[in-house]
Amino acid sequence: MRRATALVVAAGLAAVVLTGCSSNPNASCDGALPSGKASDLVSATGKIGATPKVEVPAPVDTSTSQRTILTEGTGEKVQRNQMLEITYSVVNGETGEVAGSSSSTQLYATGTDAIGKGLLCAPVGSRVAIVVSPKDSGAQEGTGSPSPIYVIDVVKAFLPAANGAVRPAVSGFPTVVLAPTGQPGITIPSGSAPTAVRSELLKEGDGAAVAKDSQVVLQYTAVGWEEKNVVTSSWTTSPDLVDMSTGSSSLQQQSSSVLPQAMLRELVGKKVGSQVVVETPKDGNFPAAAWVVDILGVK
């Protein structure tokens, strides 16, 4: 079970977005890969989202990873720690041959690896060529390993955080304060641990509604009622794709990725863009806890 130090912040409102004094660092383009001579050599034609015809004047090699936006989309710019739907082709930089591809959309959560840095701030709808240096691809120096080349279409981006309308505060629920990234800090109120489930909307979205059998992209944090510690949080890794009917995660490969059904039932009927605070009693491996869940998309 993922554990971290709890963010305990006192506040008078049920949900406060702290964006007035600090911008969202996940939306910053700092750290995005630059374009370069190697990535500029790549060309790809065809409809965005379909398998492109990729041409590379092999061999292509680079000591630093690079990216070139071959076709610039018109959507929102990709952020760090955001779930995307992509299609891709992988090319051998030494031979120029396509080593693999997918024309059906795959989920990808952006991070700090070369691919994530290559997609950072690319608008949704873009086609991006990323040439990964041997060092960034994990190859040992001096082995002569070719630079792998990725041609990636950013087909869709799920919300980076709940963006619904903030609801009025409800007395008695845990207090939630949001960092500029949207990550919540949760203060447990005084009193004994909950013996029944209850929930309240902190933000009300206007997207698609969650059904009991949906696959839903979520960000969540749970703080234990007694110990006041973070018992699980997707914010420390990446957004999660959760099967509402089973509670299982498609992305988090660990036992704690099976989320409590009692908590998930409180999300049914809520809309994408919503943020929900849920109080739950002890449930299997999970202690009595306060959950804050962002509903980012329905797949």
C-alpha cells in the first residue's frame, strides 16, 4: 500500500484552490525536449490516429533526446502527470525500419521519462517525432545501440485535475486544500472514525456521467482517519484507470490498487470534472479513511 506523509492543512472552506499565488508546475513547458537535427530528419504522413508512413534517412543517432512536432494539433497542451490516448510507431534509428506500431489508441500517462518530456506541451491532435538517446533509453554507453525513434499521435487527453464548479462548503466533512497541481491535502475532522459511507461534491463537473460498469480515469488520495497518514494516492505515480465494477486498476500493479467498492459506489452518477470527498469505514486492507477523488474521464 502506498504511504506518504499526510498533507494536513487547516482551512475554513471545504475546497480551496491555491492558484492565486502560484501557477501549476505540471503545465510548465520547462523540461520539454528541444527539437534538433536528429528529430528534424523524421517525416510521417497520414491521418492523425492512423498508422502513418514514416520515413527516416537512417542511420539517425543523437547523444541527447530530441523532439519535433511534425503536425501541430489545435487542442490543449499536454501536461505532466496527465493521462493520454495515443497511437504510435517505433522505428529503428540504425536501419530506419518500423519495429512496431499501434493504430488503436493506447493509454499513456506522462511522466519525466524521454517520451513524457517529448510530449510535454504538444497540443492534443499533434503528431510528434521523438528521438531517444541511448542513455535515456537505458542502453549502456559504448555499445553502439541505435537511438530509438517514436512517432506518436496525441489523440486525446483526459483532464489533468477536476475542473468543475466549486460547491459550497458542507460542515462536518474533512477539509480539503488543493495545491496548484490539483493534488489535495486533507485534514481529518475531530471525532471517531466513520461507521458508514457518506460523500459530498467539492466540485461539480459537466462531462459524461460515471456508470456502475464504467472504466474511469481517476486521481485519488485517501488519508487514514486514526493515523492521519496517506494510505494511498495516485498523485504520487500517475492517474489511474479503474474498473468500477471490480475496483481493480489497469495501471497500478500492486495489491492496494483494488479500491473499496463502498467508495466507488459514491462516484456512480457523478460527472467528469467532478471532485468528491468520501468518508469510508474500515474496508479490507484499507483503514477508515477520507478519500478525495477527481473524476478525469470515462473511457
